[in-house]
Amino acid sequence: MSAPNKSYDPVQVTTLNAEEVDRARDAALASIAAAADLETLKRVRLDHAGDRSPLALANREIGALPPAARAEAGKRVGSARRAVSDALAARQGELEQARDEQVLVEEAVDVTLPWDRSPRGARHPLTTIQERVADLFVAMGYEVVEGPEVEAEWFNFDALNLGPDHPARSMQDTFWVGSPDAGLVLRTQTSPVQIRTMMRRDPPIYVIAPGRVFRTDELDATHTPVFSQVEGLVVDEGITMAHLRGTLTHFATEMFGADVVTRMRPSYFPFTEPSAEMDLRCWVCHGESVGNPERPCRTCSSEGWIEWGGCGMVNPRVLTACGVDPERYSGFAFGMGLERTLMSRYGAEDMRDMVEGDVRFALPFGMEL
Ligand code: DAH
């Protein structure tokens, strides 16, 4: 600041002359008008209204003027500073409003955008069909039981009347766990759960045991090394083959509809006597490929029927081995393929689709959670 200017000399205090003040004010107003955003306006405020701005410096010079000159200079500088601060406030308001409008546009949530961009998963159709089967039997008073997938050879074969040299053992190509001497297998069937159940409890027994089974098959359209069965076992007084037939027919109609065509044909299993196999009318050709070389059917190999599973009356030897008196009790058992059930129910043609885990296979079955 200059020293007090007792003998008023306007030339010495150029910052206070009218032109200078007007120029400083106009420069400030021009910069304010040109500020395109709040950041720029902040710098403009510092430059033109800050402590070191020309108008602030001019203001400080007023005190150095002789008293007579102070009022006029004060008025001039004051009105210039007011003009600048009014313009700053107005521009600040404008720019804030523009920013708010921009934020509203840029950060707007478009509620019409699809929200389901990472689709939810769902349980595999095999799991849901398994539950449907369970529901159906639970409704008839059955209980659902389970057994281990790594099973003792004795439960999987011996106790089911499949001795070490029994030819049927080789029908079920077995995955051995560790060395064959260890006596452990990946169960080739759910039938060992029958044995576990009969050894654990007394008749009357009404159970089903759904689960995974394993055989050394190559994966192709009709085979898979891992598949699923549902085992059924009933042991009570007076059980006959008619009960078995009635139960499986009910099972089939509930699964496939009233127009399903089934047949039972004699077969052989070491743990049932007599034994039978239950077939379903081919769901692809409906039997029309039989004797019709022009329209062969891959699904049933033109036989018209597809094996659904085995069944029979529990062999008295098995009852005895499990401590059940065959003089008093009789029973039936069955083991149906769940993949076959699913394929038949929905007309699926290729087993590989079931194990590959491609969600496009599961989607048409409905996404049950
Ligand atoms: N365990 C047999 C299989 O995997 C199917 C079977 C046949 C189960 C007859 C049974 C039965 O319970 O009684 O080929």
C-alpha cells in the first residue's frame, strides 16, 4: 500500500482512476460471463474478487487518498466490486443449475432397461423329477431313504444274491474304488439300499430310494456312466405281484399321463423271483418304426418299446439274508431309470444333454428353484 497521500495526486494512484476501475470491472465481468463451468468460475473469482485482484488492491488504496477524494473513489470501487460479486453470484447460480440438470440426465436410472441380465440358475431337471417322484410315493405313504454312492461290494452284489461268480455281475460293469480287493464300488444300482433298509427296520416297509448310480459305459445318446435310478421296496404281509403292477401303473400314469402305454415282460434278476421288466411305448415313434424299415427309430432301435426299469417279487433268499421271515412276509421291488423317465416325459432324445449341464437344456423344463 502506498504511503498516506496528503497532497492528493491522482496520477500516483492509477488503480483508482475511473478508467482503471471500469477496465478491471469489465475484465472481471467478461471472464465471469465466459466461465463455462464451476471450476473455471472458481479461478475467475480468485483472479477478480480475491485478495490480490485489481479491485481489491484498488480498494485498499482508498485509505491512502486524501479524505476529500475517498468518498468518490470508494463509491466507484464499491460499485465495481458489487457488480463483480453480483455477476459471480448469478453465474454461480446458473452453472450450478446446469450441473444439476446434467447430473439428472447422466445419472438417470432407465427403469425400462432389462434387469435380468445375469439370469438366475435353477436346479437340474433330474433333481426336480426326482422330487416329483418322491412326492408321488410319499402321497402313497412311502418314505424316502438313502444309501451311500461309494458302497460295499457286499451290499451292491452279495447280499442281492449276486455271488462272486454270478454271471449277472459282469452285466453291470463296475467302477472299483481302489483295488478290487478293497471290496468298495461306486454303486452300480440303487438296489443295495433295499438291503440296508431291511437290515435296519422291520416290516411293514414302504420306501423309495432315488439316487445316482455308476457303470463303466461310454457316454453316447443312450448311455451315460453316471445315471439315476429310483428304487422301490415294499415288504408286508400278503404282498403280491398285482400290488407291484398296480403301483408301477400308477407311477407311470402320474409321470407320463393317462394315455401312457406300458408292458411288463418276464426277465431275470437274482434278487427278485419272479422278475420282470417294465417297458414304455417309444415316445418318439410310438411303435410305428416296428417292421417299417423306411422309418427307423433311433430312440428305441425300431423296437417300439423302451426299457423303463426292472422289478419283481423280492427273492425269499434276500429276505432271509436280511432277517425277514419269508413265511410271513413277501415283498416287491423295482428300480426305474430316472433319465429314461425324464426323456419319456419330455420327449428328450439324447442322454448327453442331461449330463452336459448346458442351461439351454434345462430352460424348457421350467426354472424351478
Ligand atoms: N437294480 C436293477 C438294475 O439296475 C434294477 C432292478 C431290477 C431293481 C429289479 C429292482 C428289481 O429293485 O426288483 O438293473
